Amino acid sequence: MKIRSLLFLLLVSGLMACNDTPPSSGEASESGDATGESEVWLSPEQEVITGIRLGNFVKQPLADLVKAPGFIDSPPQYKASVNAFATVFVEKIHVIVGDEVQKDEVLVTASSPEYVAMQQAYLEARNQLAALESDFLRKQSLRADNISSQREFEEARAAFQSARGQKAALESNLQLMGADLPALEEGTLAPKIQIKSPITGKIAMLQTSVGQHSAPNEVMMEVINSEHLHVEMKVLEQDIPKIKEGQPVVFTLPDFKEQLFRGEVYRKGNTIDPAGRFVQVHAHMDTENPSFLPGMYINSYVVVNQDSIWSVPSGAIVHEGSETFLFVLQESGDAQRKYLRKQVRTGIEAMGYTAILNPDEGLFRDSVVVSGTYYLSNALNEAGGHDN
């Protein structure tokens, strides 16, 4: 039976209706009830109202997969905690969560009596070192002429070396705090300490506020560089013998259920978590998506068999009793587009995709409806397009 169904929205009642006007002989293709095929014709406006969205058949391995739930993460060298190297009182915060920052960019301005005291100690150590160095050189010369005793020479040398080490330690600490040493050498003490970003990235966490007292061991914020994200997966111990480096990885995200992402196994751990009985497996992504964020949970699988089968997003499948159908775009015009309902045999479901076992390769070249199938089925039901 040929059916031309027009789906429209009744704005007053909110009900869907279907027009059974048959297509002209030049517009419709042959279809029959024996194959479970029926046609639905929609205008562009009706497609928008009903939320029709098209996708493609995807050929991918679904049969031999190892399920390995995981999350997106950033390597340790691309994550940095920001803290002060002295006790400080926060006066100004220059960033908020999500801001992009460059390495050595000022994040926080703070006051610190400890920082000022350290600068003063540095100047005193510098001046003391100059005096002790002069005394050491003088006694070294006297010792060479046997005018000074060996004990006096060794005491002068020990005092000089101790002062030199103290100055070097203070200089190193001040450099960590971002002190301007050339200005300090001229006697200019900086009353404020500027806390800078150790890496380029984005502010991922901020846990300080103006007026807050912060100790050296307290993390003020976290910076993460998302340019080198990877996948961390948890593989159960019984599946670990199947996992090898270089095997393909496929995964989906809750916010991208109909999009499949790929990667490959890079490293697998050699210890088993005693609580969860799993092994950590590290995978690299083929392509990175700007929407990916560290910490995002994923549904991931390791492909242990390369044989691939055709599949569609599971939302495209329509179940009616023991039969399964999907809708494909069969014909497109300026005013209307024809969607053909096809009966299919389905196989395994994984990663939000369902395997299609039909032998007709021509089917897989069509665009398939992945969203809005409910409305198309409803239109056929109202038009009597199939037996309930």
C-alpha cells in the first residue's frame, strides 16, 4: 500500500495529524506491506516542528569489545596547583574560573610581612657576605705569608662559605616568589607579592578570596592545560589479558551520545586496584574536541577484534512488537521530503549504537533518521500504514 503522509501540528490542540493523499506516480517509489515499508512526506516546517534529525550508518566493530568505563584527563605535567611560597594576605584576584592564562601571568596580588622580611634578610646577607669575603681574602693572603694562624684562616673561610650559602638560599626563595632581584640589589623592597601562573592553561579551580590568609601549603587555585587530553579507563582484571597496546578504542560522552570518538591504547597498568579489581589503561585520542573537559565521564570500549559491522544510533530504532524498523530519507524536493520506513534486523547494542544485520548494502548509503522517529511512526499509525 502506498501512503503519502503529511505530518502537521495543530496549534490549538497540540495533536499530530497525517494526510493520506497518495503521491503522484512520478514522486513515489514502489513499496509494499510485505516488506514493512511505508512512506511519510514532510515539509521543511513539519521537520522543524517534529525535531527530525538525520544521521548516517556507521561501520564499526561492535561484536568483540571490552567495556572499560573511564574519563577524560590531562597529563600531570599539564596540571598545576598555585600557592604562595610564604604566608600571604590576598588583596586582589585577577582571574575567575574558566579564564585563559599564560605562563608567568599574575594571578593574585597579596601582602606578606614574611616576604618583606625575607627581602630585608637578603640585603643583610649580601652586605655581610661582602665583608666576610674581604676578611677571608685578607686572611688567606696573611696565611700564605705565615703571618696569620691556620685556625684564623679556617674560621674566616667557614664564615664566608656559610654566608654565601645563606645568600644563595634567600635568593632562590625570592626567585620562586617572583621577586625583582635587580631592583632589590638597588635597595628597593617590594611590599606586595605577585603570585604567577606556573603554566599556560585555564583556571579550573579557585578557592581563595580577597582578605583571606593563605599559608604556603594551601592551594589557591588550579590551572589545567587542555591541549593534550587523554582517556583513562578501568579494565576489569579478567579482561586485562585481552588488552594490548595499539588496540583501537571507541567511546561516547553523555552529551554526545550520537557521536563516536576514537583513539588507541597507549599504556596499561601493571597493578590491580584492590577495591575495584581493575587495572588502569591509558589511551590517546585520535582527534581532540574543544568541548572535552578534564574529568568528563565516558562510555569507552577497547576493540579486541577488527571486524566491523554496520550500525546506527540506537535512538533511530523503532520497536513495534517483535519487529524493528527505521526511517531513511528516500527522496528530497524543495517543498517536501519523503521518508521511507524500513524493516531491519538488529544485532548487538553498545556505546549507544545498534548493529544492523540487513544484507542490503544499498540501505547503508541512505541518511537515517536519528531523532523524531516517534512522530513518523505516529503518523503512519494514524494513517493506517501498518498493522498494530
